[in-house]
Amino acid sequence: MTASDIQAQALQLRERLREWNYRYYVLDDPSVPDAEYDQALRELQELEQANPGLVTPDSPTQRVGATPLQAFDQVEHEVPMLSLDNAFNADELQDFERRLLDRLGADPGTVSYSCEPKLDGIAVSLLYRDGMLTRGATRGDGRTGEDITRNVRTIPSIPLRLRGDGYPAVLEVRGEIYMPRAGFERLNQQARETDSKLFVNPRNAAAGSLRQLDSRITAQRNLEMCCYGVGLVEDGELPMQHSAILDLLHQWGLRINPESRVVEGIQACEDYYQYLAARRDELPYDIDGIVYKVDRIDLQRELGFVARAPRWAIARKFPAQEQTTQLLDVEFQVGRTGAITPVARLQPVFVGGVTVSNATLHNSDEIERLGVQVGDTVIVRRAGDVIPQIVSVVTERRPADARPVVFPTRCPVCGSATERAADEAVIRCMGGLVCAAQQKAAIKHFVSRRAMDVDGLGDKLVEQLVDTGLVTNVASLYHLQRSDLLQLPRMGEKSADNLLAALEESKAATLPRFIFALGIREVGEATALSLARHFGSWEKLATASEEQLLEVDDVGPVVADHLRQFFDSAESLSVVHALREAGVHWSDLEVADAQVLPLEGQTWVVTGKLEHMGRSEAKAFLQQLGAKVAGSVSARTHCVLAGPGAGSKLTHARELGIDVIDEDGFLELLSSHGLAT
Ligand code: 5U1
């Protein structure tokens, strides 16, 4: 290859990678599999290594971070970075508009507002000169920030060079760098595994990641940037509507929030607040409010500023996702697999939009890490649909009578010995099915809707059946008599008959449902389906060797080990035998050809709130059936699964004439493919 061929190839690879990056991080619409991206990046790296003169600062290879700094330089913001006033309720929002209309001499309903989610992250400024990213800085005190250029360069949603043309020669873009919840959970999971300090919330994690003197660490953290405005602009014109500026930033390759919209009048702002408040938990990142900005820039200029906040913008805050409260006690619950989980009983507190009186403390390591004592003032966090957590202890407020949390040495339910496996953080009751707590949990799981689906057999009734000794394991459910049930308090004849009929009906199972219902450790629905498809029959599954189990998608050494333990246990096999004797049955499956999954080659989008499953569960099912799941709708989307509250994605799908399916239709589809519904 000649030098110019090599240069052309490098150019082509860079363009391709930039385009793919833009599709992935800015449009949320991946266009190639990760492996293809990685392959092209590797090719470019090799090419640049062999020809160092070819490396350009905006090359996609230049995002991996650089050698550590001693300290950050200071940066003066030529245009100060302002803060925002807050409104904590609808009245305060109305006051904001009243003040603004008075100043403008305008009538209610005549001013348009750009409404944008307020991300809970770190405000930053990006400076582009002739389209090239030349500086990234924190907000600092609004006038002086820190130079974090090396760190922002590692964030994939920040373009190193703007796309297209028409941008001002000097363009300072402002926005928020944040860590999506999934990245935060992953980071803390890694920290747990390495016994490192946990981050309290995604905002702290983003701040900590961004303030690393070693940008190679920043590069490993899952940070994103969402832009919401501009600062310094020289040698170029921008439109006179804020919303049009955001659209342009998007065209130039910057990420803006897809939830943003323009509405007329303050009532519509309030409606948007209510709409997003209902969807807050579904968003993949934390938001702490909505920012409203007068859309017309001429009106913004007319309104000006007061102190360090603009008169033309306000943040309407959501209920806080963290609150302090008191730890009243710690109780210990025993789960299906014997895991003993400490549960914090709290002085009830309103947090993240609900009243929380319990929080998980995970395990004894977590208690030790937090250093929490009964009586302490603690900070509780509830964000998204995550279970409330205690994230830290306010040790300064520890009362004199605080007492340490003592982990029980015997099972609090059955008194059996407890054990901690060498490689686990969990302490387990060794009582197995002798332990009433484990019996109850196993039965609740077995009869649940996604397992054997025994209608009318709720948690309370399971507890009564076990407490009265009528049921000791899942097989004994099928030996219940009408007269047994009628002994139970508040059990009428009709309910007893209905329950017996539901038990009878549940005997007609499917192999995947049955495998799932057994509650084998680490075997969820998706794994149960893979096992059923792979082996086709119970007999083949139960006699499979560890090596054969490892051939199944989804099954790694840990799952294979749990499966073999189950099949090697005479007790487990005798329960399965008793279930079959009682009439539980299913049809064997055609052994699946791994190449022909029913939704192979299709791309789906999941949006809105689903009632019967989480969206991640729906995604797992879709992937199980061979579909790819994308974050946004495009012409290449085959189908959108839409629940209530679906917004712009659903509208876009309808505009493009893409098939839309509701949750009922989806459940039918799952059941037609042998997935539990
Ligand atoms: N979405 C958004 N967040 N946020 C924060 N817009 C926005 N605007 C801000 C701030 C501090 O300030 C400008 C209104 C000056």
C-alpha cells in the first residue's frame, strides 16, 4: 500500500467509526454490532501504530485517556455559568410566569417554553474552535472552573470534532455529564467485588469519575453528556429560539435530551412535569426536576438576570430521592435459597415519591461497610424501581444508646446452623426444606404467575398452609383436600373449590415453566427456556453432564453447578417424582435449532410502562427469541412494544407505520413460543 492509500484507509475508518459512534451515543440507534465497531477500531489503532504520523487529535483512537496530571488547571468562563432558581410546587411555577409576564407585558398562554429534564449530574462546558474540541471545564463557582479536557475527551457521546458545517468558529456548549443508573450499579458491583468504597449515588460517581487526574480511569467509567445550551459564541450566528439551537447542536453531533419539548403557557409546563414525573422511574438516568426556559432568545435577553440566575428559566424540582431517617431495627429474612438478608426497619420517610419504611441491607459485608448501628440516622435513597437502600450513616448524630447489628449465628426461623460459602457474601440457613421460611418461599415461587400460575394462591394463604402443616413442599399442594382447606380461617366453600380447580389446571405445564418453577438457584425464566429448548425433555436435562449443560446458551459454570447439585439431590428428585405422580405434566419440546430463533433478524423497541414485567425482563425475552432491542425507533425497527405512558417513540413508530404491540399481545406472543406468561 502506498502512503496515500494508508492515509485514505485511516480517513475512511475514522469516518465510519465517527458515524457509528454518533448513531450509538447521540441518536441512540446503533447501526452495527459491537464486534464490528471493535474490529474497525482495532484496524485503525494498528494502522496508526504502524504510521504514528497519521494520528490526529480527533481520531476515535484518542479517547482512551492519557498519563495522569498533577493537578487540574483553572479555567475562566468568559460567559459565566449561571445557576437556576427552583420551584417546589405548581404555585411557585405560576409565580415564576406571573413575574415574567409582568416584565414582558405579555398575556398568559402567549409565551413558549422549552421543557427539559434536569439531569442529576455535573455541569460542564465544552469549547469547540473551528469544530474541534479544545477544552472541557467544570462549572466550578460559575466564573472559574477546572480544566478537565483530558477527561471529557474519553466520553464517547462528546464529539472530538463537530459534524457537518455552519457552526460558529468559537462555540461553547454547556450541559450535564452524568452516569446512567445501569453504569452506576455496575461500578458499585465491581467495587463490592474488590472490597472498594462504594459510591453513594450516580451523581457522586459521575463527579468522582470526572475529577480523576488519571483520565484512563475516567475512560473506564460509563459517563454520558447531554447538552442544554451554549455559552461563548464567536464568528457565527445561532437561531433565535432555544429549541432551534438544541436542534442544531444535535445536528452537529452533540447529544440532547430526546424528552425535551416546547409547550405554550405555564399550564402546559405543569402538564409536562406531571407526565415526566410519572415516567421518572423508567428513565435510565436520575433526574431531579424539569427545567423550563423561555424559548425566544429575544425575550430571554429582555428578561435578563437576577443575581446569578436567569429570570427566563426555572427548575421545577421533583421529590428528593435521598432523605435522612432513623434506623429503628434490623430484622433478618430467610429467602428461597436460605439466604439470610438483613432488612432495615426505618422511621417512615417520604423519599423518591413514596413512603419508605424498610430498606435492604444486603448482607453482613454491607453492614460492616456502612458501619451502621441500630438507632443511627441514615441516608436512604430510592431511585427508579430499585429497592430502597441505606447509602450512608450520619455518624455525628449517633445516639448514646445505639447498638451494633449482630448477625444471627442460627437461622432466625428454624434455628438450623448458618454457613457462609468461601466465595460468597451471603450467609445461608442450612436447614433446606426443613426451614419453614424456605418452604414458604419455594412454594410462593412455584405457584407464582410466571411459574405454575396457580390462581388464588397468594402469599398469605401459602403461609397459612405451611404454618398449619397442611403443606410441606410443592408436591404436597396437589394432595390438598377440600376438607383441609375448609379448616383455614376465612376460607369459604367457593374459594376452596376455586383453589382446587386452579391447582388441577396448573398440572398442565410446559417444560420451561416447570424448570423455572422448581426454583433452582440462578435458573430464571430465560435460562429455563434455553435448557428446555436445548434438551427438549426432562429426562435428557436431568441426566446431562456438567459439560453438556455448559453447551447451553446462558449456562456458565455456576449455573451448571447449581443444576447438577439439584439433579444429584435425592430429595429434589423425589419432589419432582411426586409432582409427576400427582399429575403434573408437559409436552417435550422440539430441540431448537440455535440458528432459527423466531424473531431472528428483527429489531424491537420497548417503551412505556409494562404492568406484568419490567422493561429489562421484556428485553431479555425478546433477546431470547432472537430479536435485537434498540433504544430508539427508526425505519429499521420491526415492532414497538408499547405500554401506557409511551411518548415520542410510540408517536415516531406510528409516523413510520411500524407495527406496535401492547403488553397483552406480547404476553400472547411469549406464550406461543413456550415462554411463561
Ligand atoms: N436541562 C437543563 N439543565 N440545566 C441546568 N437546562 C439547564 N439550564 C441551566 C442549568 C444550570 O442553566 C441555564 C438556564 C442557564
